[in-house]
Amino acid sequence: MTQQAPCDVSSTIQPGQGQRLDDPDRLAALYRFAVLDTPAEEVFDRLTRLASRVLKAPVALISLLDHRRQFFKSSHGLGEPWASLQATPLSHSFCQYVVTSGRPLVVEDARQDPLLRINFAIEDIGVVAYAGTPLITDEGLYLGSFCAIDSEPRTWTDEDLEVLNEFSALAMKELDLRLQEARERAIYSSISDIVLLVGSDLNIQFVNQAVTSVLRRSIDDFVGHPATVVVHPDDRSNMTELFAIAMTARMSDASLEVRFQHGNGDWRWFDLSCTNRIHEPSIAALVVTARDITERKEAEQGVLTALEQQLMANSELEHSNRAQRDFISVVSHEFRTPLTSIQGFSEVIRDEELEAEEIQDFANEIYRSAERLGRLINDMLDLDRMQFGNVTFLQKSVQLNGVVQEIVRSLERVSADHILVMNLDPTMPEFMADRDRLIQVVTNLVRNAINYSPGGGQVIVSTIRENGYAHLTVQDEGLGIPEEALETIFDRFTRVRTKEHKSVKGTGLGLPITRQIVDLHGGDVWVESTLGVGSTFHVRLPIASSA
Amino acid sequence: MATIVFCEDEASIRKLILTSLRASNHEILMAENGAEGLALIEERRPDVVFTDIAMPVMDGYELWSRIQAHPELRQTPVAVITASVQRDQVEHLKTLGLVHYLAKPFTMSGLREKVREMVEIAALHSTSATQ
């Protein structure tokens, strides 16, 4: 608070108990108030106007002294050019003595004063009587003087001095407030947090300048609008909920992460914290602070994405390792079985005395097993060639229904437990395809249908002519395929891993080969299945290019 | 003379086993899968069982657990004949208690040796059971 100067009426300047004009502490304080060379303001003008009236003095000034001049933050009744200049040189200043003496200066008639009568203020400004009281900071630094001036000689009363002291104190109080405000503004503007005051109607009542720098938006984009105005649609309900919680729970602090839309259209992440000050009359709102956390969020997202990619890569690797292990185990198994026959029967033929008939029989076993090994090797090589594109198809006009009939006839006797049913579209045209490959596809699917329905049942092979396509389906009443395996069964060497499926012989090469062949014909292959009910394999081949 | 049940889904391997063991005086019974094998084992109470692992209808694992669950059959020595001979597969068999196995492809002498060994184990079992 401003100190009151002692009221000591004196007609002469007192010896210095104040500060020199160039005192660095005093000047530093003066500059800190940032009031020099600022325009007149009504709050100060009101003080000088009032002082002039109360004291019945024609002139009243709020004068601030640096080391070269006096600056008038406010002047009342001052002549030109000084009023406009808001300043005079020290040669025209009485107020400087208030600063240097640290006491009020009271002059009845300056012309009679041995020290003041040479002051240019007398001649140039018309100062005859003068009374000034110091403007003192909290730290006891003298910034200047609040003074009243008369062009006639005047006897200043104790009461006049008291009034002036009051005005000095008021002016000083105002300067303090300005300093406080300036500091707050400086702090405020340096804060990048957005501060919103949100009323109980959830409309924005106030927003700070930060929106202009942080979001490149104007204050008008916010004030009077709902609090969710530039919030991401997905975050709005969360935000409204946060406010509802904050309003019902008095003084609670709640926070949330939401996206605000930047002026350039980008979404930026903010950490929102909300304090309920609805019940404080001076605010009567929710105080919402929003801090930009986009960079942190992006960094987090980056880490997450990297982690996901890593996990994905790991799981892909694991999958391919597992598929590789499955492949080796399946291939090893599939090779060893015929190899056992070849080795065993040849051993028997070599070591035992046998009838010619038996030798013939065992040789047949060896031959069949060797054939099986050969097929296995061919399948693997075939798939490899197709996958690496080293295969040429013999495109000829093919009758699909004929192919199906041929295969069904040849497989009918394979299993006594299965009934093969054909449901062929008589309008199916001939189309261009590699007949042998088509036979491979249909055979694979029909054999699978039989093998994977160990309980028997119907296998229905249908052809349907669709718009530009030949659609073949093979439907069974078998084990079915778990949902997670519907795609992977078409991958190389991947087999369904349930016990029932594992008990069915297979290399895991049939479906990959089927897909390769269908792909190379420009078609699609897929499966629909219910575990325990059965599967339907679909093949769709284009017939548009048919001759 | 012992009674031996073989569970094997490959016809040519069944034929091979029968051929290589026909000189022995054992009674050899053949089943095409685990289910047939179990029925045969329950009916004939063999001294030894040989089983494949990958078979339709009922695989070798299931057969083994059924035998283990059966109080009167659980003492029957069981050997696995399998083409799944990778280390982890063999380890898995051991953890299940299937410690005897013959890997495919096998030689005739290998098969006969394994049969002799399993019959001996069966004899030891029955001796300790009667004592």
C-alpha cells in the first residue's frame, strides 16, 4: 500500500531525504510501472479534475519524474503546449523537489522563494502557488508528485495537504493496479492454455487470447457459442458429460482429452480440465482450461503404432514360422508314409522267399507309394511354379458340366458313406480355361468334401451360370471350418488344427493349389462354413472371354 | 505267443506289418482307426497295442486316453508307430506317457525287434500282476 507522506507545511524545499532523480532503483521502479509516455486515461484525469475542484486550484497534475523531465500522466487546467506534450523539462519542474526531498512541497508564492524564483515554470506555465505530495511505491521509492497549482499567491491549509495526500494515495493505488494488470496480461498472454468460461447453459461466456495463437481462431468463434463449438463430433458427448459432472459435483476438478479443430482444419488434442465456479458470483461459470497435448499425443500414437507394427510383424513371423513348422511336419509325415511301404516291401522282397504272385503284389505296393511320393513332390513344385508365375495354361474351350460329371463318376466309388449329387445348370456355356487345371480344382474340392466329412453324407456339386461367370459350388455335411480359418486354409501348408481335422489326411497343398489355379484364370475361390454343420466351397470363373 | 493289436489307417502299411510278422507265432489283429482298435482291444484284451497317431474317426491320442481311462486296459503296453518324428512331437508323446515308439519308415528287423521288446514288457507286467 502507498505510504502516506508526513504533512509538514514548509515554504521552502526541505533538504534531501528522498532520492536523487537518477537513482537507479527509483528509475527501475518508474519504468516497471510502464506509465511514461502513455496517453491520458480517464481514471487519472478524474483525479486531477476532482482535486482541482476540491482544492479550488486551477491546475492539478500527476507528475512522474525521470532523470531528464517530468511527465504528466494527467493534467487538469494546464496551458499549451504543455498539456499536449504531457511533459516539461526539469527547468520547469517544482515536482522534482518532492522526489528529491521525499516530502510534500508547499509554496505560497514561488516568486518570493529564494530557490524557486528562477524556475521557468513561473514565467512559462504561470506557477505562483504550488502544493505537491509525493507518489511513493510500496518499497518507499518516490516516482513523482500529485500537485495543485495556482497562478495567484495562496496559503495552503493542513486540510489542503491532507486532500493532496489522499489524491497521491489514490493515484498511486491506480498505478499499482495498472502494474498488476500489466503483469497479469503479460503472464496471461504468455500462457498457451486456452481458458474458457462456460455458463450453466453450456454456452461460452469468455475465452482468452490463446485461441488466436493456439488454434488460429478468433474469440468470436467461441463467445456466445455452445462449448462444443469446435470440438470433434466424437468427443462432444464426453465433453458435455464432463460439464454435467462438474456442475453437479460442486468444486470438483475433472479432466478429459478432446480434439479441437484448428483454423487450418486439423484436429488438435487438448487436455481439458474443468473447475466448477458456478457458485462464485464474480465468475458464475465453469472454468475450463485446455492445454494443447497434440505433440505428446502424436508421440504416444507413434509409439503405439510402432508397437502395433512390431506386434503384427511378430505375429506374422510367428504365423509364418508356425506355417513353416506345420509344413515341415506335414510334408515329413506325408513323405514317410509311402516311404515306409517302399522301404518295407522292398526289404521283404529282398530278404524272404516269396511266391511270384506275392512279389507282384508287393511290387505294386511299392509302385503306388512311389507314385504318391511323386504326386506330392509335383504338387509342391506346381504350387511353387504357380506362385512364382512360371506356368503357362492351355486355354481351350471347356465344358464345365462335362468336367464335373467326369470327376463325380470317378470319385463315386471312393467312399461308400458319401452320396455325390450333381446339380448342373444346363445353360452353362463352354468357356476358355485349362481343362486339366479345372479338373484339378474340382477334384480337389470334391475329394476335400469327402475327406472332411468322415461321418459321410451328401456332397452336392452345383454349377450356376451367372452374369459373365461360371459359378461352381461344392457343398458337404462335414466337419465345417472354424471362422478364424476360413481365409488361412487357402494359405500354403496351413491346415485346420482341430483334432478332427488333423485326423484327416492331407498335405495342406490342395487348397493353395486350387486358389492359384482359380486366380490365374481371373476367378475367385472362397468358402462358407458352419463348424459341425458343413462347408460350401465356391469357385467363380469368368466366361466373358468364351469363344 | 502274444496277441497284438495294430491300429493303422494305411492299407499298404497294414499289409506290410502282417507280411513281416507272419513268421512269428503271435496273433496279429488289425484295426483301421482308433475306434475300431478300441473295440478290438476291449473284446480281445491283447498283450500289446501298436497304434498310429494320425488316423480318421479316432486318432492315436484319443485311443491312448481311452485305454488309460479303462481300469482293466490301462496296464496294456502301448507303442506308437508314427511318421511324426520331429523332436517336439516325440517330446509331446513322452509327456502323455507314450514312451515307446517306432518311427516311420521302419525296417522289418526294426519292427520285429520292437514287437519282441513290447511282448517282453507285457510279460513283465503280467508276472508282476500275478505275484
